[in-house]
Amino acid sequence: MHTPLALSRRVGIIDLGSNSARLMIAHYAPGQAYRITDELSRRVRLSEGLAADGRLRTVAILRAVQAVRLFKLFCDAHGIKRIVPVATAAVRDAANRADVLRQLRAATGLRFRVLTGREEAYYGALGVVNGLGLSSGLVMDVGGGSAEFSRVERGRFRRGETTPLGAVRLTEMFLNNGDHVRPAALRRLTDYVDEALDRLAWLRLAPVETLVGVGGTARALARMDREARHYPFGLLNGYELTRQRLAALVERIIELPVAERPKQLPGLPSDRADIILAGALVVQRALHRARASALVVSGHGLREGLFFEAFLPHSTSPVIRDLRTFSVLNLGRLYGYEAAHAEHVTRLALSLFDQLTERHGYAAEERACLWAAGQLHDIGTVIDYYDHHKHSAYIILNAGLPGYSHHETALIAMLCLYHRKGQPVLAELRAPPRPGDLDRVRRLAALLRLAEYLDRSRAQTITRLRLEGSGKRLRLLARPRPGADARVEIWEAQRSADLFQSAYNCQLVIEPG
Amino acid sequence: MHTPLALSRRVGIIDLGSNSARLMIAHYAPGQAYRITDELSRRVRLSEGLAADGRLRTVAILRAVQAVRLFKLFCDAHGIKRIVPVATAAVRDAANRADVLRQLRAATGLRFRVLTGREEAYYGALGVVNGLGLSSGLVMDVGGGSAEFSRVERGRFRRGETTPLGAVRLTEMFLNNGDHVRPAALRRLTDYVDEALDRLAWLRLAPVETLVGVGGTARALARMDREARHYPFGLLNGYELTRQRLAALVERIIELPVAERPKQLPGLPSDRADIILAGALVVQRALHRARASALVVSGHGLREGLFFEAFLPHSTSPVIRDLRTFSVLNLGRLYGYEAAHAEHVTRLALSLFDQLTERHGYAAEERACLWAAGQLHDIGTVIDYYDHHKHSAYIILNAGLPGYSHHETALIAMLCLYHRKGQPVLAELRAPPRPGDLDRVRRLAALLRLAEYLDRSRAQTITRLRLEGSGKRLRLLARPRPGADARVEIWEAQRSADLFQSAYNCQLVIEPG
């Protein structure tokens, strides 16, 4: 109890891309829980000035080697022995690939694995499936040197291909001629993109499917859009960027000279100001081609996909089967939650939920949020006991719950915030509210609160709850374990029943029975 | 690394007071780190309706027994075997004390230890010394049935006495006659309080000393004052309540009928509305008597004092010698901070601080804040890596740093918030700002940021820093370990030097040397 699960294994994932080189460190207990603990990012621009003969430039290779040396040094300093170093399009397509690999090996001892186009797509899709719970749809990863497209069905990677539609490559090919964008250059770029996409006949999205964007371009676009909207939720993972808003963004980018873009477009990293237009156009044309109305951004991609192979080593396909459940339990384990109490509170709360279905009319989505809040409501104790309801909400909003949407995650945080006391207010919801959200929070938090006080002793004294009555008078019969005295739990729950009574507009009397 | 220290021991402290009964659970590694993980509080009002013959009423005893049974159940459910059950004034003074203890023992198996007045004072003082770092001064604990006063010198309890000035007792004696306060009753109460305080000839405060308030009355007064001022810092521990503001509070309380007090005085717990006036008057008269200009509120009192005996078992006096250092290391250990990196960054930052003394003019207080920030800047990683600077600040502001004032704690949080990037803004300071605070944060954060990037590899590559030059041109010579290549660290530090350059109004060139 209260003992966080020990994350005894560590791995460093090195991803040498065309634009950036990244080291990602994860601590994990295989199959159970994990946490990303460090990320180093170096702007290497490996494919900068790519020669006509397809050779990477010497100075670019040197930057890459220096970056990887730093990463190796970091891993050594941390005692991280397991390192997974991969290289993608820039190295894959380089005429002097062998020389690059040799230099990397000589400088760091690391043997880089050069991913094929399909593998690049596969790992990106794996990161997305395990990061968003994508069931069926398309995944698009616009990188520096290439863009990968994948089809996912029932949570499994089906097919994937690489295209040369990388933001750095396209910028060098079409847009590196001055500060202002010329319409003719834009047309040539768009035609080139459309031609490449046309070759992917399977790049279509069915109505219930999702198009997911991965990688630096998608994240930058999401950040810019989020800033422009004053979006209240801090995590990128799960952010939805609509076609209309993307179109408006692209227009703005085109208008601005490169040097002014970071200032005028908050959220745009300054080292991406020149290449963002090309990347944004690829995303735009892909949305058009796939007939998707929006892009959902994934915070997890290739690096996480590689990580999941280490995390779920004995699977033929390292896909987390029930991502929502996993995310909630992952967070609970990381914080050492008290499983027995959390399970019991959850059970009681869901029992009330099910018995009140006709009154509240809620369904699976709300039930899943209540389940998650029941599990996680006490994790904030790790910061401080006295305001742990606040801290639980903070942790959930900042760590995120892969598999749950932003709106669901914000609801779960609200339920945790109000699980002990207080009157819910909509201003505390960290997502754009939807109709009925305040009632939703009040009605669900009321159940969680009753359940919490019905286990005030933490002894799981109450074994069963039964609601009786109708209209404005309800009776809640709480059955204690045989021989146990539940008077205290019942008294505490009765004292905390005011939220229930106002949320359900009735009187509630709690009795043993 | 990143492995939180295992808190393998647990203890439950039960404090049966005149107003409330409380159970406090702590997890700890003796002498190293601890965390309060649960608190249950039951409003027992043990001394309610105290008979003329000094016997506690049967129904009050029954409430106490039920509360303690709940606590025992809770401890059993958590597998907490070590329980420290104590009783204070209400039981101590009860004519039927033996009967009360017998009933408690029969119902729960617990043998309550009845503290003497001096012991009550002692443990309260111990809680304060280890919770605020009080060196010399007075401690006042206004409870339900009694008020304890202690003198502390050089961090040690010197003397202490109990008085019958408990909030519940005084209310029952003088104020339980209707909703409005009658001036005559108020006078009689004030005279009674002054008489009791007069007997404590040693209740005087020297100018450099502090008067600390402990217990429910002090906390309630602090909460009310904090609400009235919209005070930006959330922790009670270390809150300063001035005589003027207390006087204004007392006036407002007197004006309001009991039933209206909670609504008109946010921060006042509703179950304290009737007894708050008596308690506030005791505090007010004590401040007057001791010639103190303010009361500093301690969030730690008797229960924590009892806990510290378990925490530091082999000391003759379980006082934490250097509380600031302990608090910082406690927090670091709880979050599994990387000691080697933290130590190194701290060392580099302090080296810069010391070499720049003539430029910034700061002294021990700022240096201590920089030290703390150097140790704690990465603890937020436990929530999420990508915004860990934000989370480190959040944790510090919510867990608190006993031994540091609110203002210092808020500064430390600011330094952590800005240790990686960004331009400090005063709005992020969670304490009433003082003149020069923005410059202070910029100058100190700049040092921490350089130090952080100078250890980007986490290999502690840079062994020494030397600043040369003057006026608008400074050179920072960074010496690598023999044979080590520090180009990356120096490059990263140079890239992050803009805050330093604007904070110190000079150009900074970083070179190996």
C-alpha cells in the first residue's frame, strides 16, 4: 500500500531522423507500468544540403555523430545498458549510408538499425495504437525526410508505406528560395504531394475511423491551434485539429515571412519556422485525400512504438489490449495506489451508477469515467494528504490517460477533485465543456463521494448496496459484512449525501440492510 | 535513480482531544524521509456538557469510543501495527478518567497514554520545532479543553504549562447563552483569560523571537485571514497572522450570530463556528501578553511531535538539526531524485552564485533558495517528463518545505519553474512579492539554468567553473574532467545563456578552460 511499483528496467531509444535526433529514456516493469523519464532532442538536420548524388553532407553527419555521442554519454551516466538505436529515411536513402553507420559505430559503439519504410510506418502505428487506443483508421507521420502512412484495423497494423514527403526534403526541393512564398512554388509542391498520395490507393478513411497525426509537424500544428484557441487542456495526445482550422492556419503561415512566424504564431517552435509550411501542406492534402474531417494528434509515435516492443516482449504483436484500463492501472501503480480500497470504492460507485441508470440516463462513456476516477481518486496523496483531491486531478491532467479523450480525462479529473467535499463548478473543467457537463459531474461525483465514505474505514465493510424507493425519496441499504458494524460508514456517508440529494433532486436516507 | 526511497515503516498516531479525535498515519524510513498518508478526524466534543463534578458525560465517552474504534479498524485494514494512542486535557482532568480509559481499552484493545500538561506542551513544541525550524520563542496550542504554552530556546523545549483556556471549555463557561455575544460575558471571559496568562511570568517574547500558534483555533484563524486577503500560497504552515488583522477578525466574529459565521467568514469550518470566538480571544490576549506583533501558524503540532519520536528513535531529543536541509532532502528522497545530477547542478550553480556576489549582492537567504532549487528542480519528472519544470514547482508549493518561509518556498518553486527555459514573470510567484523579486528570480534562475545545461549529459563532465572579465563582457571557463570532451555541454549552456545575459546585463561567452 502506498508503495509505488518498482520500475526496475530501463531502456534508451535513440531515433536518428532527418530533422532531429532524439533519445528517450523509459523506466518500466515489463507489461505492468512505465514512465518516460528523460528526453534529449538535438536538431541535427541530417538531410540538410543533400547532394544531388544522394550523399549526406559531411558536416551534417558530424552533427549526427555528436548528438549520438551525447546520448551515449547520457545513457552511460545513467547506467542504461539497453539501448535501441534506429535510423530512418535520411540514412536509409543516403548513398553514403554505410559510411554514416560506420562513423556512428566508431564514435559510440552503437550499431544503428536502419528501418525500412514499412518498419518506420509499423512502429509509428504501434506507438499510436498504444497511445491513443486507435482501433481502425490511418496513421500519418510527417517527418523531416519522409512521411509514413499506415493503415490500422482492429488495433493492428495492416500495411504501411513511406513517401518522400518529409518537411525538410520538400522545403529544400520547393521552398528554399527567399523569404516569401511564391504561388508557383506552392502549386508545384502541392502537385508533387498529390501525386505521391495518389499512389496510396488505400489511403481512405471510413466514417467511423480516425486519421491520426504523429511527429513534429503534427505536434507543431496542434500547438499553434491550441494557442490560438486558448485551449484549456495541456496535453497534445488526443488533440483534434479540424480541416477548417488547419486551412486557416495554412493561410496564416503562407502570409508570414519565415522570420516572423514564431512570433506571430505562438506554439510554433522557432527551429521549425521554415519547414512548417511544407509539412502543413502534406497534412492538408492527406486529410483531403482520405476524406477525413479532422486530424487527431498523437503524442506517441515511433519511439514509443520501439519502446513497446521492449515493454511487451513476449507478444507477437505488442499491442495493449485494453488501453483505457491499462492507462488507469499504469498511473495507479506508478503512484502506489491502494488497490483494495480503490477497487472497493469503484465497485460501490458502479453499483450505484447501474441502479440509477433510469434517473441519470448515462451510458458506457460516463461509466468508464466513473471507473477511472474510482481507481485514481487518491493518487494525489503522494504529494500531500490534505489536498490530495486537488493533486489527484493535477496528476491526471498532466500525466494523461492514453485511451481516454481530452474531454473524458478532464471529467475524470473533476470527479477526483470533488470526491471528498465541495460543490462542483464548471470552471474547473479543463476541456471545452459540452452540454450537460455540470450535471454529469455532479451526479457522478456524488456517487464516488458516497462510495468513498462508505469505505471510510478502508476495511471494505460494506459488501452490497441496494437502492429503493422512487421519486423524491430514496433509501440506500448498505449491507455490512456478517458480524461487522457499519454504523460509522453509514453515518459518514449520510453526512456527505448533500451532493447526491441536490444532483438527483431527492432525499436520500442511508441505512444498514 | 528515480527510485523513491522505500518508506517501509508505518505508524498511526491517535490523539483524543477535548474537541476532536484524530488519527494520523505516517509512512517513514527512520531518520531519512517521511510522508503523512492519511488523516481521519472525528468531532467528538469529549468535554461537552462536562458535569460540575468533573465527570465526562456518558454520551460523549461513547462518541470517543466509536471514533477510536473506527481508527483501530482503519489501522487494522492497513496492517498498521504500531499505534501511539494519547489522550490530553479532557481525559486528564476527568474525574471518571479511569472509566474512560477502561472503556477505550475494552472496545479497541488500545492502552491510551494520558499526557501530563507538560508533556502536551512538549510534544506540541517538538512538532513546531521540526515543522517550522523554530529556534527561540513561544509556542501556543489552543485546543478544546486546554491551551498549552511552551518556551523553546535554541530549538529545544525549555518549559511548558497547561492552562484551562480551551476553546470548548471557555465557550461552555462564558458564551453558551444565546446567539449573540453579550459585552458583559466577553469581559468576564477576557478577565479569566488574562488572569490565567498572568500566572505564566515567562510568557514574554524577545524581539528576534517568534510566537507560534498550533492547533485547530490557530489554523482556523489563519484560514479565515488567508481567504480575506486572497493569499496566493496554499499551505498553512508558516502563515503569519498580524495583531491588527487578528483584531479585525475578532471584531467581525463578535458581530456575527453563530449561525452566520461560516458563510460570512470563508475558511471557518462550520463545526468551529461557536467556539472560534473564545479561541480567538485567547490568541489575542496571549499575543498582547507576550508583546508579539504576529502569530506564525504551524501546521505541525502534537501529533507530529509524537511522530518525530518514532522517526528519530535514538535521539535524546528528537529534533531535526538542520530543518531546511532535511526538508529538501526529504522531498527529494520521496520523489526519487537523481542525487548525483542534483548535487552537481547545485554545486555549479552555487559556484556561479559565489563568484557573482558583487554583481547581485545577494546573501545567505538567496543562496539557500538556490541550493534547494538545485536539489529539487527535477522531482516533477514523477508526474510527466515534458513539463517537469511545472510539476516540480507544483509539488514544492503543495508539499511545502518546513524550515523555509512561504516567500522562500515560492521563490524556490519559481527557480524550478524556470530552470530549463522561458522568461520569468512575477505573476507566477505564489507569495506576496517583495521589492526586487523579479530580478532575484531572473538572476538566480539564470545560474540554475546554466548549471543544468552544463550537466546536460548527466555525466558530471564539468568539474570547475571560473568567471573572468568585468563590466559588459564576461567569460565563463568550464573545465572538463581530464580526457573528457565538454563541447556539447558548453554549446548547450551557451545556447541557454540569454537569461543570464539579460539578468546580469552583460555578454557571456562560455569556453573550455
